[in-house]
Amino acid sequence: MKLIGAALPRTGTMSLYTALTGLDVRCYHMKEVLLNTFKGRNDLGRWRRVFTLASGSPERLALLQEILEGYDACCDAPCCYVYPELMQLHPEASVMLTRRDPARWRASVAETIYGQFYLKSLSPVATVGIALHRVLFRLPVFWIFGVIGTFMGERRMVWGPFMVDGVVPAFDDPAAGPGIEQHFTDWISSVESSVPPEKLIVLEAPYPGAYEKLCDRLSKPIPEQSYPHVNDKAELKMGFKAIRIIFHLITLLTILGSTLVIGLLIASSPLAVLAAAALTVLLLYVAQKSVLRIISNIGTTDQNNPA
């Protein structure tokens, strides 16, 4: 590991991920958690395990080493929440910190991760859906249909230190704004005070000299193109909305399909059972492939370097 990201989500971490990937640096990001899980690596399950273990414990450090094996860099959640332990595992690595205005950061989180993806007020269907997805996630073969709902119900790896007694603060509540923004500012200060200056790379929009700083640490030539600008708020909101719709669709398909199969079993209609089960699995597969396509496309539109 050459570079460790300590910056919180919605501070340009996807642009950083894109920049490093363009430099042929294999970088770990929240996007990798989901993509690797869909590929069968179960990063989601392993990260959930990480946050049940004591900070700095040998088992947790070994698990972090296992998850990030083969990567040269990392950024975004959940890696940023364990950056001190990653520094312990990789003492020669530099630490990256992207910063932005606290009020604009909170507003961005409120409109995207909190407002569109995190199910802040669970409807009955969503509550049942998350529980159902967690069951599916534990089953052989069917685990793939439970990935997105399991992730949507996960708080620790998404919100990290912003959780208080298991509760995520209301990012869209103006009254809670000052406290959240102060927490953000304190996080930046703690990174700057805990990381030796010679190991700290500070990046801030519009990222002047970002490539120069990164390439200097990586001993790579500076690319000619502009530093990327991806994961636009409007684009991200659309992607999250689509994922939420598919999450509910998978939930309803699973419930309706299971009910139909059970009903047909009671009615002793084996051929109809097989047909209903096959149709349900097919529809679930199509929905899951749609989720995978959306996740794969998040952050691929570079406004600074259009194709």
C-alpha cells in the first residue's frame, strides 16, 4: 500500500479514485466493496466483520490486510475510518486528505448518501426488505440477491464516527448542521495532527497541483489531461434513486415469488412450482444485473475530460 485515504466521503474521493486508476494504481473505494462482493469475494461481509472487532486488535488488522491485498491505494469509506490502522500496517505509505467547505459537504451528503441511498425513515416494505436481503445474503446461491439490501441496511461501514449510540445524525436537519459540520472539521484537524507532515498529501477543490503531488509520491509522470471531476451530485442522485427502486423491486419479487411457490406446493402443482420459481429467479437476476450496471457506471463521467 503506497497511498492511504483518510478523507471522508463526498470530498472528491471518487475523483481521486479515478485519477489513481488512470495512473495505473489499483485503488480501493466503496465502489470496490460492492463490485468485489458481486464477483464473489464477499468484501461486504468482511467489512461488516471488521467493525465488530476491537480497533487495533490482531484479528482486525489481519482482516484489513486480507481485504486490501493487491491494492496500491485506498480512499473513501470504509477505509478512511480505519486509516490509523492502515498506517500501522503500511508505515511507509503516504496519507491523502481531500478537503472541502464543511457546509457544502454536509449539504452534498444530505442530498446524496443520506437523502437518496441511506433509508433514514424506513417504510414497512423497506424494513422487511433489509431483513429479507440479510437472510438471502447468508444463503448459498441466493446470496447475490441480498447484497444491495444488506449494504443499504449497514450503518457502521458507511457512517463510521458520525454514528452516536447507533444513530446516524440528521444531515438534512438545519438544527443538526453546526454539530455535523464541526465534526467534519474536527476529523480533518485530527488527520492533520496525527499524520507526519512529510507523509500527508492535502488536496482541495479545484485541486491545483493534485497530479503533481500524487505523481511525486508515486514516482510517475504527470499526465497531460486535467485532474478528473466525477461523481457529480445530480448523476449520483439519479443512480441512488434507481438502486433504491430496484431494492424495493427485489424485495417484492422475493416475497411474491416465495408466496406463489408455497401456494402452488400446497396445491400440489409441481410443474407450476418449477415455472414460478424459475420466473422469480430470472426476474431477480435481471434486477441484480441492473444494480451491478448502475454501480459500475457510477463515477465514470468525467466532466473535466469528456470522452
